[in-house]
Amino acid sequence: MARTYIRDFHGDDLDQIVRLWGQVTGENEWPIYSLAEVIASCQQDYAVVAMQGDDLVGAVVGRAAHAQGWIVFFGVADAVTPAEVSTALLDALERRMAPLGLAKLSVLIPEADGLDAFTANAFEVHHSVRYVERDMPVQRREIEALKDVGGRILPRHLWERVAGMAHEKQLLEERLVTPLSRPELAARFGVVPPRAVMLFGPPGTGKTTFARGVASRLGWPFVELFPSRLADSAGGLAGALRSAFEKIDELEHAVVFIDEVEEIASRRGGIPPSPTQGVTNELLKLVADFRDREGRLLICATNFIRALDAAFLRHGRFDYVIPIGLPDADARRAIWGRYIPPESAQGIDLDRLVSDSEGLTPADIEYAARRASQEALARALSDEDADSLLTTHDYERALGNTRATVSPEAIDEFHADIETIARL
């Protein structure tokens, strides 16, 4: 049998490293580090291998993070005496990384693996340690594409901040979030994950908030396309839309949001044709192409669903057409609670404010709350009485000076649209 010796990793060892990784991790359903991470560390960090002739029979790969070293792969082939090779590999890696001044050399091991190779070489087992991880929503190769389309990663808890509106949240959870985040569960019941949805309702009812909440809930990048900004592009609005969707194709996952979509998808026809007819035609093609890709969701929103071209809402383009109405009592209570200062909250008749703000949008309530606060501050400054608190009367007076964004006629039209257009 050929002598076993230890040396540094060479680039032409990569094929044998891959084979060894497959042997070592074959019984583990979930290796701690992926093959891609191991290969990257072989090439960029620290790796030593055990050789018998031309055969690679063992390897250990490490990387440094601040003052701590991490072993990202360790494996010895069954054909060799593991104890001797293990000791030699671990000692060699330690020598290679010693100049870095590391305080510790650590390793995470799947529960199914044995610890003997490490405990025999002075590694201490910490039973209280658990390994947790989460996937990053954007990979390195996607960062430039996301930047080009103005996309961003939203905070992960926006969904929980959408208070009230329980019916709408449940509907979006069941129709959008669950099929996209748990496709195996959806497939078990024959549910096809959605590709495109339309949100409609009066202005200021929170359609954008819901779209952001869905992206946050999924943990996907959020890309909002603004027709008014795209129209300034040198290639025109249709060309800018096409270019934006091509860049979005480079992302593995994305929630794409177009607000006030009626600006670019209005009814076609007439003589002469409407100026946006070419844009509407282009958008219809883009939606059809978008639906062919997994891991993406298009959310469009409109205040005037009756203005949309009939072909735009046809089955096969949008999976669901979902109404988003005015905030219910629970939502109004949460909105008021967001703007009433804690020092004043105990003396406020919140039930009265919730009742008297029925029919107002979230933006209307925010306006009333901020106006009450501003007027109370002005009063305190003029009276040099900085200790005075806001009262229910302050908020009632502000409500009396707040004009509802949505008229009763618009609400009636919205309810009629639910009956004739909504698709849940």
C-alpha cells in the first residue's frame, strides 16, 4: 500500500474533493455546509489533503471569521486508518491557520456523525450549542440586478404589523403566502402557486402595505415599478417596462409591485387609439411571460378597476382579483394606538375614536392623529404648560376637521365591483 502523506490542497484535487464530500455526507440528509461552500473555501481559504499515491483519501477545509476558525469540511475515506489520518489532517490545518492568531478552531457536526476524530484531538464537545441558520433573500450574483431595478429587502415582520383586516390577511395568507412558501403542501392538495394577483379598492386602503407585507412574509426581495418614472426612459414606457422585467428575470425570487396600474393598462380602443395602447399591449405580453417563471409574484394594484382593459383581468393572467376595503374596527384601533402617545393613552376613549373614524382610510386617521398632536403641542407652548396631555376632545376636534378620502358613492361602487369583478 502506498504511503499516506499530508499536503496543501491543489486546484486539480477538486474532483476528488467532490467525490469524498459525496461519500462523507451521503448518509446525512442535511450537511452543515453545502458543496458550493466547501469548494469556495478550498479555493479561497485553507485546505489540506491526505494522499495515497495519486488518490485523495482525506481532507479538511477551514475558514477564518474574526478571531475564530471554522472547519467547513472534514472527511476520511473508509480505505485508510481514520485515527492516524484524522490527527495528521487536523494538526496540519491548525498549523496552516496558526499565523492568523485565532483564539479557537471550531466545527459544527450533524447529529448522525461521530465525534471520535475530534474528541481524540483535543476538541471539546459543548452539548448546549444548537446550530440555526436562515437563507439570505438575495445571493451575491443577484445584488447588481436588484440594485438596477430599485429593489430592496424589506424587514421580516411587516406582516405582523398589519393589524386588523383579519379577513384580508387570511385570504392573502391562504391564496398567496402558503402556496408560494410551502409548495409541497400546496401540491398535496392540488393548489398551483399563484404568479400574478390584482388588488383593488378605494385609494388609501393599504394595498401597498399588503403587497409589502406579502414580500416580507415570503422573505423575497420587493421590487416596485413606478410607471411615471419609467415613462421618462429614453426608450419610452413600453421599452422601459420590458427592460425592467428582463432584469427581474435575473433574480431567483421577487415580489414585483405595480401600483396605479390603470395608468398603463387602461381600456384600449377608440379612434385614434389611446396613447397608452402600445404600453398595454406590451404589459399583457410581459405578464404572460412572467407567469412562466417560478419563484416570482406580480402584484398589481388599482383604485379604479373599471378603467382596466378587459383582457388584463381575464382568467390566465391574474390568478386572483382581491378587494381591499376600508379598515375594520380592529384595524382602526391599531392605527389609533400607533399614533396616540403612551403618556396620554390611559385618558383616551379609544372605543369612541374607533367608532367615530368609521369610513376613514388609514391615511385619514393618521392625519387626524397628527393634527391633534400638533395642536396640543402648540397649545402647550403658548400656555407654557408642557405637562398637559392629549384628550379625547383633541382627537374628536381633529376628526371633525378631517375630510374622508373615500366618498359614500365610491364605497358603493367598491361593493358592486366585489360582486361583479372580484375573483377569490
